[in-house]
Amino acid sequence: YASPGQAPLSCLVVSHTLPSILAFVGDEEGNISVWKPECGLVVDSVPEAHVSEVSALSLSPTDDVLASASLDTTVCLWRVAEEGLRRQSLASHDHDDEVSCLQ
């Protein structure tokens, strides 16, 4: 499978509580896309959300915050809104090594 930009997908998380089901996907080029699985449409994308592969995605219990981790050593928080993903303030956290998972 590939992202809209044709980069291989690296991770996926699906919403559980939003009015419609959304799939959030990260790819090997650092992009994050939001898909509607029932119709296969991309409803939002964040090109270059990270400068390296998105290694993990996780949603808050209420699906209003998306966390993304990357091999570029950062973790970012994103507000999930009807108009798409918006980076949270204080959203990027640098680590000493690659970040490969979130919980």
C-alpha cells in the first residue's frame, strides 16, 4: 500500500469515537494522511509532518489528539478537528534516539 504521494505506508491507527470512522496513516517519507475507509478518500494530509519515516501513530481515548512518532527522533501532537489535523502548541519533543512506538 502507498500514501497519496506513493510512499510506502509505515503505520496506521483508526478512530473509534468520531462521528465518522477515520484512518490515520503515516508513511516512509514523513507524511501523515487522513482517510475515510468507507469511500477510500483522503480527507486531509500533512506533507512532511516529520523529516523521516513516521514510525508510530496513536489516538487519545476520545480521538481528539493524534500522537505521531518518527525515526527523526521527534514525537508530535496533533489536534483532530473537522477541518483536519492541526499541530498542537508544545507539540514536538526531541529524543536522543529514533522513536519506534507510542502507547
